[in-house]
Amino acid sequence: MTRPSAADLDPDDLGFDHVPETDQSFENALAKARDGVRLTVDDAVELLTTGTDADGIGRERKELVLEAADRRRAETVGDGVTFVANLNNNVTTACNTGCLFCNFKDTAHQFEARHEGEHGGFTKTPAESREAVEAGLDRGIYEVTSVSGLHPAFALDDEHHEMLAGFDEPAREVNYKPPERYVVDPGTYVEQMEAMSVGGVHLHSMTPEEAYHARRGTDWSYEEVYAELREAGLDSAPGTAAEILVDEVRDVICPGKIDTAGWLEAMEGAVDAGLDVTSTMMYGHVENEMHRAIHLERLRDLQDRTGGITEFVPLSFVHERTPLFEHGVVSGGASDDEDELLIAVARLFLDNVENVQTSWVKYGDGKALKTLSCGANDFMGTILSEEITKRAGGQFGEFRSFDDYVEMVTSIGRTPVERSTDYRTTREIDPDEGGPFGPTLGPRADGTPLLTPEEREERAAGDSSAVADD
Ligand SMILES: C[S@@+](CC[C@H](N)C(=O)[O-])C[C@H]1O[C@@H](n2cnc3c(N)ncnc32)[C@H](O)[C@@H]1O
Ligand SMILES: Nc1c(NC[C@H](O)[C@H](O)[C@H](O)CO)[nH]c(=O)[nH]c1=O
Ligand SMILES: N[C@@H](Cc1ccc(O)cc1)C(=O)O
Ligand code: SF4
């Protein structure tokens, strides 16, 4: 496989047909947004740019957009700020897709038994995944989120293995190598789902790209694949791999990925199989405001067709250790203004998606709190472990406790609310009750803070010595 290289890209001429030019005025777009009229792509471009009639972001105009979005948020979902007690469990970093914004992946040949030399990646067996989820459940999680590299030894199930093994060696067209070649066998997708779906946890896994990998070389539909995964314990699917849903951008940043139509087809298949889905946009790299606006329209159309999207998650590009940055294709990520406007315009444009998430992982606590007053209402999850952003150079850590959440949310005068993955179950937390706060919605959650295993042991030791002293 010839992998795409960022070194071959000319940052001054990425050749985009879509440019942020419109016949709309900023004032008209703002008036429509305030009145709750459904916005067009041109409206969104005017709001994202604070007017294409002027260069750069206009301060006053920006504040007007943020205010309109904050008002819309209050009308739509009220003053609660939700978050979920969850764990990220990435199964493997082995991936040959070669996305130029990603430093999570390690090329898969390094995982082969015959490979000499070290690599910094990992693959977990189904048993190891289960162990991680069990430990999370003991700590009180409600949800496990699992997204992974497209390991060449992954297949949906045994039948899929047989089909993939039938392709002529070395089966490049289907990106397959048998598990025996690797030091660690990740098992099948079905085995991973069965392993992680334990003890009543909500399993949020299998992005459209992973679902594509789980049907490569077959004529199975996405619906069939997601139905089998659901049978194995999957509860909902993450809408990552969306990046920017405009092919001229995908051709630059992730030419090895499924295209826009493929992503939409996968999401529809997931909903048809009875799963909820989330939706994302990974922005702040080579794309412009017209691409962002078209992306939002594609998500809104998808939601009109399916009604299955529970939330929109803006993922601001973390640039530091990525091929796009290292080869000078981009000079950084989105500015604070762009982050705030993206959240605000998402709130105003996606009139059929209730929840807009902000990410302490991508923005840090300070900026994330600010975005809760420009349209966002959800503050993601505790996650306990983080690999994607960390490996790209992000520095905002891997865990937020319920105490952290309660303190942050109350500091901006809003109400902290624990939620389920699908937002159908929520619990307001009364800060006046005093901490320490912990989750109660997870199958084993009893209000105890999400302690680390070491903290738990210390507590247990402390408790027993207290008893002994009595
Ligand atoms: C790392 S992939 C893992 C799942 C699977 N391989 C896929 O691509 O769907 C999950 C998502 O992380 C996000 N991501 C990866 N690198 C990123 C970066 N440097 N900054 C922000 N988001 C990033 C992308 O949106 C990507 O779709
Ligand atoms: N925004 C980020 C998320 N969001 C996902 C949530 O944590 C949660 O799984 C979802 O809302 C479903 O309940 N996760 C990350 O790891 N990093 C982010 O930046
Ligand atoms: N894993 C993604 C975040 C994410 C996960 C699940 C979701 O449903 C949405 C977003 C990241 O860190 O970039
Ligand atoms: S974003 Fe996903 S598919 Fe792309 S290289 Fe990273 S892990 Fe692989």
C-alpha cells in the first residue's frame, strides 16, 4: 500500500472548489438565527466568519452570535450541564489508514511477530478489554467508549476471517493479515464487543470507519454488520471518522478513509440496526468555513432522515505531533474565536440535535467552560484514560472526577447533571450536599467517587484500620 504523505502537499494550493463566499449578509443571517428560522449553508458561513464582507473575526459580531447561541441553548435544554461517568478503552493502535491528522496509530507491520524493534503502541485481547471494563465498573462507570485502529487481523467474526483469508496473498486490497502473524491477537470485533459488554455497562463503540473494516471484502450491509455487533452487546456507535464531510477535504487529510457517502451510509445502517449514534466534526486544519457549514448541513440532513443522533461533538484539531503540522501543511489548529463560533453555529444550525458537547480534552477546562456559555450544554465524560489527543501532543490530561465537574459547573452558575449515554436518564447534583461526589447511574455506582485503584486500596486499608481501632 502506498501511504499518502503530507510531504507531497502544497499548503498554498490545496485546490479547493468550495470557498467561503456568499450572497448573504451577516445581519440577515443573525436575524434568522435569533428568530429560530432554519439556517442555510450561506447563513452558517456568514456567522462562522462574522461576515464575509470583512476580513478576520469581528469582536462585536462574534459576541452577538455567541449570545444568540447561548439563548438557544437555554431554550432548548435549560441550564443543566451534563456529563457521563465513562471509560475510554482503545483496543489497538495498529492502523494502516494513514490519516494525516492522526498520531494515535502505529503502522501495523510493527506488531507482527517477525518485526524486530520497539514500538510505542498496544493491542488488547478481548480478555484484557474485559478486565479494563470490569475495573471501570467497580469504579462506578456507566459507559465504556471504545475506538481503535484498523488492525489488519480484525474481522467481524469467524466467517469474515474465512472470507478475508480467501483473498490472494498478501490481500492488500482488503487490508488483511491473519492473526497468527501478530504478537497479540485482538480477536474478532464480535469477541471484543462480547468481552466489553459486561455487567450492564453501556457499550459505545464501532465508528463508521471501524464498521467499514468489519465488512471489507464482503457485500454485507452496514445495517447487517451493526445488527450483529448489537447482538454481541453494542449499545450505540460513535460518529467519529466524520472529520470534515466534504470529499475534497477528505482527499487531503484522510485519503485512505471511507468517503462522505460511505460515512453517512454507515451511520444510517447503525440507526437502522436500532442503535443511537453521536456526530462529530474534526476541524481547524486545512478546511475553511464553507466546508464546516456544508458538514453541518450533512449532519442536519442525516438527523432529519434518522432521528438517531444524540449529540454533536466538535473535535478541535490537536496539531502538535501530527504529519499535517510536522510537514508544514498547517501552522496550527483553530483559534479561540473559531472554537467558540463553531460551537455557537453548531447550536444554531443543528436545530434537530439537542445536545452540543464541549471537550476538556481538546480545549482545556477554561476554554471548555467558556463554550458552555456559547451554545454547548454537555461536558463529555470522565474518560479515565485518553490516548488520541495525548499522542497528538494535547496536554489537558486523561481524567476529570465528579468533584472537578461539580466545582467547574457551579463556578459558572449552572447545574451539574450526571447523565446516561443517551441522555434519557439524568440526575441533578446538589452542590450544597457537599462532596466528595461520585456517580450513581452506572450498574455498580453507589455515589463513591471514581477513585483510582490505588486510592481504593488506600481507602479500604484506611477503613479496615479504622474498624480495628474501634
Ligand atoms: C483516532 S480515530 C480511532 C477510531 C477509528 N480508527 C476511526 O478513525 O474512526 C477517532 C477520531 O479521533 C479524532 N482524532 C484523531 N487525531 C486527532 C487530532 N490530532 N486532533 C483531534 N482529533 C483527532 C478523529 O476525528 C478520528 O476520527
Ligand atoms: N469530546 C471527547 C470525547 N467525547 C465522548 C464522550 O466522552 C462520551 O463518550 C460520549 O458523549 C457518549 O456518552 N471523548 C474523548 O475521549 N475525547 C473528547 O475530546
Ligand atoms: N474518541 C474521540 C472522541 C469521541 C468519542 C466518542 C464520541 O461519541 C464522540 C467523540 C476523540 O478523542 O477524538
Ligand atoms: S484516525 Fe483512525 S483510521 Fe485514521 S489513522 Fe487514526 S486510527 Fe487510523
